[in-house]
Amino acid sequence: MRTTLLDLDRLGETLDEVREAEVPAAVLLTQARSRTRSLAGAKDALDRLGLPVLETVIPAREGIAASFGDRPDPEGLIAYRAAMEELRAALKTAKDSP
């Protein structure tokens, strides 16, 4: 989810669906600009809602936005790999717990 107020506002509908489905879920912040009020505010709002948020944050990258129709530079996808590894670890932990 992006760290804009619009995206935070739309999160409620998604949460309703997740809660109804009773499946584990976590929020991945994307297109984030580090050290900004919007990122800090999004993290704070999600924390107040008691939502699990991945530690990995996907930074805003012009190269990814400009790669429409092409493969983005793999160097720009490192954060996505970190997010995937974090999700895998969380799922394994959830699966292994009683």
C-alpha cells in the first residue's frame, strides 16, 4: 500500500475482506519516500489500527515507474526480494506455531 491518505482511507474495505476471510495478513508499504511525514504518519496510523506491517518498505523509484512495457532494472527490485523473504519467514512461523 502506498503511504498516501487516499490509500490509507481505502484500506478499510480491504481490512473488512481480510477479517471476513479470517486469513493472516500484513501491510507492505510501497512507493514510500524515506524520512517523510507521510511515511511516518502511515506507520503510526497502521500501528494504532493494530495492523501488522512488514519491516521492509518499498521505496519510490522512478526507474520502476518508467519501466512500463520493459523489465525494470533488477537492482531496483532488491526491496521486493526483501519483502518476499520477510513474508516467507512470517508464513513459516505461522505454519509452525500451534
